[in-house]
Amino acid sequence: MIRVMIQARMGASRLPGKVLLPLMGEKKALEVLLERLNLLNNVGPDNIYICTTTNPKDNVLVDQIAEFGDYNVYRGDEDDVINRVYECCKEYKFAKNDTIIEITGDCPIICPYLIQNLLDRYDEGDFDYLSNVITRSFPDGMDIQIYSFNIFEKAVFSTTEMKFREHVGWNILNFSSFYQDKCTFKIGNVPAMFRYFHPEYRLTLDTPEDYKVLKAICEYFNKINFTLGDVLSYIERKPELLSNSNIATKLAGVSYEA
């Protein structure tokens, strides 16, 4: 079974409340993301899970999600993201062979066709973990990690250091329990080809400058069903749009090399 896991909260350090900022008319950033994820094959509200926190600041987020649709919501530890996601998996009784698609709330215009492409490759290649971020080649904001609940569960308790428990997918790649079993798992990375190779582009929602860029893109298309190719064509015509290109991308507290 496909399970789409979204991590979202109101307390982001660089742009608090970003997931509920209006991005396309009155549609909020998280609402745009959810509607785009619904374009995936065999994906609907019943297998999309939003992991947020027990912080009272996230009460408004939970209320808003209820207005977006009948999505699954789990509230857990604000700092230990890995445990929050794991407890969500246990609450909803994920099976070992379930496929988790990890998306973060700061990727509201992630391309559903790109996700579908990676998901098809994941299934066809019989991978345990497949992503497009081990080596970044796509624009920031197109980050996709797909893995089995089985491999995730093996990595959950591999470290107790909090700086390493903020990033779920990276934990699979970087800790001892994974390396000990590396020969038994099939890991892959999908690089961007040709015109999609733009690791310098920021299509993520992390700062006020990012917000201006994404809002301009969403208002230009004014529809949910647009692709990464559409966005890149728009940028080619309006290169000045990327006023956020000098902003440093926040990296995980672990090495990106597996």
C-alpha cells in the first residue's frame, strides 16, 4: 500500500506559519500540496498522512487540514521528528511492505508527475529506498524520498542524538543500523536529466523570499495541474523571478552521501 507522509508544523524558524500562507488565490500552501498529491495514481486523502506536533501552535493547522479534506492527521513530538513519524506509522498500522513517500511541507509545488516517475521506478526496480536527493540535481523543493516501512523501522532506533532525529529519510542513509545491513538493501538515486538539472534553483518554501517566488508561480498558472517542466519554461522566460537564488539551503545535520 502507498502511504504519503507529510511533515508540517506552524513553528518553522525562518518563516513561521508558512504551510498556511495563501499561495494560489485563497488556497494555502499545504492545501496546494495536498491537491497536487491527489493527482498521483492510487492516492487520495485516505492514504495521505500529515504529521504535525502537539504544540498548541499547531491547533490551527489541524483545524485547517480538516477543512481541506478527510486526511489522516497525527500529532507527536515537536523535536523528535523520526519518533513522530514512527508513532504515526504504528497508529495507522503500517505493514512492513508498505511504501512510504516522504514529502515535507516546504515543498508545496512538488511535481506529482516526478513523484509518479520515481514511484514507478521504485516498484520496477524492487528498491528499499529510492530518492532524487542523495546527490542534488533537481531544484530544491522537488525533494522525494521513497522507502519501505521495513527499512524505516530498522533505522528508527539507530541513534538517540536529537540533531540526527530531525530528518527521517536521511536517517535511513546515515546510521549504523543501515550500514550493517547495507548489503541486504537496494538503494538508488534518480538524477535530473537535461533541462531538469537545476540544483541551484529554489522552489521551496523556507523564507519570505521563497514565498514571493512560489506565490508568483502559483498565481501565474492558477491551476493545480502544472508540471516541473511548465515551471522551468516560465523561469526561462522570466529569469528575474528567482530573486531567492542567493539563499543558502538548510541542510540536515548529517552527511548527504550514503
